[in-house]
Amino acid sequence: QPQLAESGGGLVQAGGSLRLSCKAPRMILSTFSGNDLEWHRQAPGKQREMVASITTGRVTNYADSVQGRFTMSRDNGKRMVYLQMNNLKPEDTAVYYCHVRALNYWGQGTQVTVSS
């Protein structure tokens, strides 16, 4: 029973877009809204890396590789976090995970595959 559940991955051509979602149905509102959130990804044969983060005040930060293409957001009332991915590139191919760093909560990931 993971604390987080990702969805929205799939197969897309280079230049296309996807929107990933992550839900935390077992977290109470105060816990969800009081924690910073992150998106990580792991490509085949590579280590997991953080691609985006968002604070409780909705301040975002992005890895250089996705800056200007990805947008992270959160909806505390729905206990949801999102990652809008535009202008996707083949090097974005990976399994994407959402993460609550302070609590060490992870989902099981959603596969994103970008073809050229």
C-alpha cells in the first residue's frame, strides 16, 4: 500500500506533451499541505534524479534539463500534485515518481516513453 500513486504516463512522440498526476489519498489535509513535494525520474541504466520540487508556498524549482519545459503544481484540497511536461525529448524517457521528502513517501512510478 504505497502512500502515493502516480498516473498519466505513456508513449508520446518527441515534441509532444504529457501531464502526470500523483495522489495521496491516505494523507490528511494538514500533512499534505504542510510538506514540500518533489518529482523524480529514473532512466534505464541511470541513477534516480530529482527533476522538480514545490514548497508549501508553491515556490518551484527545476533541474536544468527540464527548465522551461516542465511545470509542477499542487492542489492541497484534492491532495494532488501534477507535472505538466511539454516539448518532450527522447532523453526524458524514464519512470517518474512523486516524493514527500520529509516523510520518505514514494509512489510506484509511471512510465514515460518518448520516441524520436
